[in-house]
Amino acid sequence: MAKRGKRYQEAAKLVDRTKQYDVSEAVSLLKETAKAKFDESVEVAFRLGVDPKKADQQIRGAFVLPHGTGKTQRVLVFAKGEKLKEAEAAGADYVGDQDLIAKINQGWFEFDVIVATPDMMAEVGKLGRVLGPKGLMPNPKTGTVTFEVEKAVKEIKAGKVEYRVDKQSNIHVPIGKISFDNQKLIENFTALVETIVKVKPQAAKGVYMKNVSITSTMGPGIKVDVSNYR
């Protein structure tokens, strides 16, 4: 196991690893344990009682955080004709079709999210080899394959985040920055937990949310009591 730095060890002493904190208490403690000299990101981690190997227990989607993530996403849109103009008007950072596909094939990745209209997916699909491993492939489940380009771009710019269960039944989602005031972090956390509760697969049995913790980029994990959300 990697040795932790002195700053992390000091922060970890403030956290009772056997306790599940009320969300307001957890956020206050989070601020105390964030010792880095930069504005750390805040992330929530879920350990779920699902079997991601089974198709009926896959969890994937996206939603808009009430207060965003504190990061402005660079949005690339693949579209044609009028939809290109719509994307530009909505605030997309890059819009195009074959020209951008060629650029990505040459190793260009100066963007965070891709939105594509359905009629472009035959061409965009050819980029699966390079976009897939980076988690950048557009997907209808996250609202990034759509003809509603304006809506998609504006939601991403407003703080839309994606969630997806991994092979170990975990989900990790950013909910803001340490510089956010406590209430904004609490409201983002609440919106996220409520969303994950709503998408519980019917086939999942037993305890659904086994463990939920909140952490900053360089800080220790803090377990949160989510019994009120179940």
C-alpha cells in the first residue's frame, strides 16, 4: 500500500473511520481535512449492492447538479447543417463533422465532452478505438447522442455530470469544489444521492447503498449516513 504524506495523515486523524456522519457534519469535516494549496475537487463514491456483470443491473446516466461542479466543460459537437449553428449559439466550444474527426484521429483531445446528432454516429463510431478508453464516446443514455443539441450543450455547461457503475460495483461522481459554501455542497450531494436511489435496478436484491463517502482531491474519505434517502 502506498505511503501517505504527512498532510494526509494529519487530516485522516480528524476522521472517525468507523462512523457514518450526517451529511452536514461530513461536509464541515471535509473542509477541515482539505489541506492542499489549490481548490480541491469534491467527489462522492458509492459502493452499491448490484452485479454490474448482469445487463439488468447496469447503472448509467447523467443529470444536472443544482450548483454545477465548479468546472466549465469544453464541449465538442458533431453535427451537420442547421444543428451546427444551433450548437454554436448554445455555447459549444467546437463544432464540426469530418474536420474534427480527422483532427481527433491525429491525436487532438482539447475537449471534455462530446455531443453528437444521431445522423453523425456512423462516422463518430469509427473513433471508438480512441474515444472509448478515455470515456469520451457519446451515448444516448447520458443524453449526448441527440438532435436536441441546444439543450444538451446548455445542460453540460450548467453542470451536468455522468454516473456509471464500474466492474467493482462502485460509482464516483464530482459534486463541486472545496471553495463552494457548505449548503451548495449539501444540495449537490442530496441531488446526486436521490438520483442514484431512483435508478436502482429492480433486479438488485439486499442492501443497495452499502457505503457512501465524500472526499476532496487530496483528503481522506468520510463516510456519510444516507439512511434517510433509502
